[in-house]
Amino acid sequence: MCGEDKNREGASAEALPDRGAERWSAPGKRSSAGRLRWMHDQLAAAYGPQHWWPAKTPFEVILGAYLTQNTAWKAVERSLDNLRQAGALTVAGLRALTVEELRRLIQPSGFYMRKAPSIKAFVALLDAEFAGSLDRMAAAPTEPLRAKLLALPGVGAETADAILLYALGHAVPMADEYLRRIAVRHALIESSTKTIRYQALSELTRAAFAADSEEARAALYNEFHALTVAVGKAHCGRTARCEGCPLAEDLSPGARFS
């Protein structure tokens, strides 16, 4: 997930060179959106299905989306294990905890002083507007629901979209630090400003899958985000490792990063 909600490795767009002059326009990949769609196909062929999000229930996805802000997933897993042992991986179980009890259980994830009341605020919204039902929340129209989520404490665009896509099944694209690096290094987005905005990455992803059916997009967005994480961890970290990357063909020879 992205820098607004968490910082996997902390790089900013200004730390990466602008390779706009070296854009590689191979056949079938002339537009940025077309190239991004090609990247999905390349990554899917290279890595196969990712089976994301790593959770057993929609509510566990939501908890994970909060807990993973500014921390590593292994720390999230420790917090989720604590919640599981306390019987608090359900809405009812979480509701029964006091904020102080919740803080103690999620302490391994860090920033627990603010994460605990933020999670409680989500449950309060669920109770007040959707009778405590995630199914009712999932049935709400996307844009008004996204606005409600963004109005909650501790929820930025990436957390809201993770909840919508992975927990509630809405067809919304996600952007994160890995996608930002890919977009900058492959010159998919002009990087004349100091930062690449989340909205620009989200819109690029929408454009990449615009030709796919509406019914298919949720699954495609789901898989594409997971695939960008996979290639990001393997090749597109703070220091790019282009050798053997499934996306290396998209870079002109002079644009390879060491």
C-alpha cells in the first residue's frame, strides 16, 4: 500500500530520475495505459495468481488495512494473531474490546495509540450506518462509501481503496509505493512535480483496464496490485534490480537502472 497511509521503504518521487526522454514505445504499448496493461499480462505470466489479500474474512482484511500502515506485514501478522487469540477478529469481538485493550493487542504493528481509536471509529460507522453489517456496507454505492471511509480518522486514499477492493469487492484500483516506482522508472507518468499523486496513479490504472468488462475489473485490480507488490519486492525496491525483471523489456536499453 502507498505512502499516504504507510511507507514501505520511504522513497519519494524526487529521489528517482525522470526518464521521460527515454520512453520506450514498443509495438502495442505506445500509450502509458496500454503499457501498464501489458505489464499486468507480463507479471501474471511470470508470477501466476497471487491469491490476495492474505486474510480469511473481509473483516480481517479491514483490520489488516489499518494495521499495515507504516509497518511491515510480519508485524501485522503478530497483531492479528493477538486479536485471533482474544476472539476479536470479528465485528462483535472487536466491538467488545475497550480502546486500551485493543491498543495492547495491536502493539506489535506500531502506532497503536492512533490505530486503535481509528479501528474503533470504523466499527462505529459500520454500526451507525449499516447496522453492523459488512454485507450492507458492501452493497452501498462506491463513491459515497469511499467518501465516508475517507472521512474516518486514520484513513487515507490507499486504506480506503484497500477496504473497498479487498474487503467489500468494489472495482476500485489501488496505488502504492511499488506502482509509483514503476510509473516513474518506466516514465508512465510525467514526473515534473516533486511527488507522484495517488490520484494520478489510480487514474492510470483505470485507463489501463478500461477495455475490460466492469464485472472483471475488481478481480483485475485485485490481481494487478498484488503483482506490482511481487515485482516491487523482487526488482523495484529503493534500488532497482532490472536484471531478470519481467518488465525490463519496457525500458529502453539506455534506461536500465543498476
